[in-house]
Amino acid sequence: MRLLPLSHFEITPDVEPRVLVFFELLDQWGDTVKGAGALELRVRAGGETVEWEIDLADLARNASLYDPSTRAYRLALSDLPAWLGAVGRGEAGSAGSVELEVYFRTIGSDGLAAVLRDRLSIRGPH
């Protein structure tokens, strides 16, 4: 599993910021694949944390979150808590960046539970 540097804050006029998270799953040869499982995503900054849980075992939802053009999953996180929205807007006094941390719980090819994880820092606007 790998969080991609395509992940970023999306800022548009008159709309609250959101976080776009792109991640890919890789097979044993390093090729991009789709996968079913439970995804837990955490965003942290300045002692604050917010979490999202996404069921990628639901195949319809899984397919709707997969972006074939990037060969990665694309999550749009909106309705951000105030502290995270402030980072996204680049407000003075907010943390300049956040850390994304993702955990993907699935069943490995050996039939045993497997947890894949990755971390990535992203910055608000400068």
C-alpha cells in the first residue's frame, strides 16, 4: 500500500476545503491492484486527530472510489473539523501541514489477516 503524493488539500472559492487522498494497493510484484477490506484513515496535526472508516469490502463502494486514470483509490474527505479546515485554508496560527496515516485491513493470499499501512505529510497553501 502506498499513499500517493497526489494527495492534497483542495481549495475552491466559496467552498470549504476538503482533503483528497489517493492511495494504491500493490501486489507482490509491485503492480497496482484493487483490493477488498476495511480502510481506516487518520489525519493528524498539532495534537488533533480525525478518523474516517471506509468499507472497501462493499464491492460497489470499492469500485466507486477507484480512479482508473490514476490506477489508485481517490477519497474526498469533506465536512472537515474546524482545525483541519483552517490548515486547508492556510490560516495564520494553524499547523502548516498534516500527516495522513492509512491502515488497510484485509486477508492475505495465505488466508491470514493482514494490515497494510502508510504515512504521508501534506501542506496547506503557502
